[in-house]
Amino acid sequence: MRGLALAFVLGFLSCTGFAQNSPLSSEEIKAILRHGPWPALWSPDPSNRVSGKVLCATCHAPFRAWQDARPRAVGLAEVERNTMNVLNVRYMRWFGWDGAGDSLWAQSIRPILDAREMGGRVAQTAALVRCDAGVVAALGKALAAFQETLVTGRTPFDDFRDALARGDAQAQKDYPEPALRGLRIFVGKGNCSLCHAGPAFSNSEFHDTGVPFFVAGGGVDPGRHAGIKKLLANQFNLLGRHSDDRGGKSAVRTRHVALEHRNFGEFKTPGLRNVALTALYMHNGSLGALADVVRHYSELSADRLHSDGEVLLLRPLRLSAQESADLVAFLESLTEKKASRPRRGPRRPASNDGRLRACAAGGPAAAGRAARDPLRAGARFFARC
Ligand code: HEC
Ligand code: HEC
């Protein structure tokens, strides 16, 4: 029966010549256009978010290596700093360009409370999850548990490094020559490894590398100097009651932080894994390409550096064109081979137990959800709140 009906319709269409040449009428065009454009406009559900407008993933977009490809972040208003990606954050000791966060969970609460980023306030946010600051901390902890799973995959550099460790000369040959020459500058005369240290290529400490700290409108970004003040004033720091490890090892660093004049204009050493995917560079997004970063280190002005600190670590390298290209080739070799999406690390980081307890102590409904499956809760919060 259906076959018959179809045959009838097809017959009708071919009899009338409808499908072929007759030009579309303006009515038809209008009707067709109404089926697009795609993706269609959409506005977020205001009942569903802290600010109704901005999500973690607005700035930390998974498909853009967990950042936003803008010089400076734009949430509810523009902020002065470049969005850091949230890859490999579990290896960091301090968070934010200025280290105002001493734990990943404290750092994850910050944008929710920053009027320019997501615009909430502790009270509002707490009301949202129907409880108190303990629940805000639990939210941060779930977000942190999720972000701890964001680990970049292996790179050509890792294959080379492991071949070197095994003494496998044959496998070492797969690493491109220019990258190897660049690597030798990185660990040699460039002194880059001094700060971009260890497997994550960051010492998680703060330095002034001569990047200007003036911001639009004439102010300055004091970097670490202001970061320390914010850290010590923050009720969510590791010395506060929301930490699960107040007397333990993690609080020691925060207890010993001291404000010094040299902290002015210092920013955190970013990790360099997947760096080829995370342009723009530096805390203010002022450098567009890796070649520009290499030129920055090549032409540094020593007068601009702190006389008691970086001037001893950094000096203008005056690299030749070949050396600069080699250093860029090395930096590119720190990027995953198939990397638009970072691989996920282990499902349940070992450090989660304390967080679970805190969630449970923090507040009923949200904590219950987060405690049952903190990673899922964190992933949901990240994409939705
Ligand atoms: C408006 C854009 C924006 C939004 C929204 C945003 N971030 Fe960020 N994120 C940034 C910027 C900018 C920085 C650098 C902050 C600084 O130094 O002051 C950053 C830094 C971070 C860091 C520190 C990374 C490191 O290596 O130190 C973490 C972690 C982080 N964000 C997590 C989150 C989470 C979780 C959310 C959602 C609750 C979120 N962010 C929402 C822009 C944003
Ligand atoms: C004294 C410590 C130090 C040394 C030495 C150093 N860096 Fe850096 N690097 C930093 C800091 C701090 C930043 C962030 C500076 C800022 O934003 O103001 C940075 C930023 C970068 C960035 C940008 C990353 C991003 O995500 O924005 C790259 C790439 C980089 N460095 C590569 C190198 C190379 C290559 C060398 C060697 C020629 C080197 N660095 C030497 C501390 C250092």
C-alpha cells in the first residue's frame, strides 16, 4: 500500500516536471530559508547557571585546547588576562597567572565569584546550591576533580625522551633533527628548563620575563604581588576551614608565603605541553605565535628585568634565524600527535577521598550528588555552571 502511494507521488512529480527546472517562487524561498541558518540562534537557559550567561567552558572550550583563543578573556566584561588552559593542572602547585589560588578547587571557585567573569557572589552562589560556603567549596572540589582528569597525551618529544632513557638509538632517529637542535637550546644555552621544568614544563613558580604589565586604561597588573594578597585574604585558601588538609603538607607552602617587592610584575610559568594549540601567549595574550615568543626571549632587554632575580636567569639569547626556527620546532614537538581533544586521565584520582568527605560535610543535596560521582558532577558543573 505504501509502495503504491510512493509510486503515485513520484509519478505525479515526474509528470508535472516539478522537481526539475521551474524556478523557486519567492514563497518557496521564504519557506526554505526559515529552516536555517544552522546552527540556529539559541540563548542559554537562565534558570540553569550561576550568572545566566557565562560557563567555565565559555572560556575553557574543550575544542580549543581548553582555552578561548582570545588575547584576554571576555566573560561578563573583559578581564586583563589571557585565559589559561586547564590541561595538566593537576601537576600545578599555584593557580592563576598570579597564583591567587593555592588549590585547584579554590581556583575553580574564583571565576564564579568574580563579577567580570561569571558574576556570582558567595551568598548568591550558595543560595543557588541551597546551602553555605561549604557547598561552594564542595562545588569547587567537584570542578577540581573533573579538571584533574584533563591530561594531555604523549608527544613526539616523549617518544624521543623514552627512547633516550632506554638507549634505543634506532627509535631516537624518529625525532626530527630541527626539534632536537631546538631541544638542545632549550636545555642548554636558552636556560628554558630552569623555569619550564619537569614533565609539565613548569616549575609552577613566578617570574618576570620582561612582558609588559601595563593594562588598557593606564593601570598596571601587579601579578604575583596582588596574587599573594588575594591568596591570604581568601576564605577558601589551604589554611581555611574548607581545606581537608589544613595541618598537612599542602598548607605549609601557603603558610610560608611572604610578600616581597620583587613579586611585582611576576607571573606564573605556564606549562608548555600542547603549546602549539594554545595561542595567544603570555599573561596578557600579547604574543601571537610561538615564533614571537622565541623572538621575545632572543631580544630581551636586560634593563627591564628584576636586578635581583631574573637578570641572573634570563639574558637576550640573540638567536640566529636557524636557531629560532629550531626552538619553535622543539616547542611544536611538545604537542600531542592527534591533539584536538586531550586524553582523559584515570577516572578517579586518588586524591579524591578527602574531597568526597568535604562534599559530604558541606551540604546536603549538592554534596550528595557530588559525593556519589564527583567527576560527573564536576564535568556537569564545568559545562553548565
Ligand atoms: C571569562 C572567562 C573565564 C571563565 C568563565 C572561567 N575562566 Fe578559568 N581562567 C580564566 C582566566 C582569564 C584565567 C587566568 C586567571 C588569572 O590569572 O587571573 C583562568 C584560570 C583558570 C585556572 C588556573 C589554571 C592554571 O594553570 O593555573 C583554572 C583551574 C580555571 N581557570 C578553572 C575555571 C573553572 C572551573 C571555571 C568555571 C567555574 C572557569 N575557570 C571559568 C578565564 C575564565
Ligand atoms: C625565568 C624563568 C623563565 C625562563 C628562563 C623561561 N621562561 Fe618561558 N615563561 C616564563 C614565564 C613566567 C612565562 C609567562 C610570562 C608572562 O605571561 O608574563 C613564560 C611564558 C612562556 C611561553 C608562553 C606560554 C603561554 O602559554 O603563554 C613560552 C612558549 C615560553 N615561555 C617558552 C620559553 C622558552 C623557549 C624559553 C627559553 C628560551 C623560556 N620560556 C625561558 C618563565 C621563564
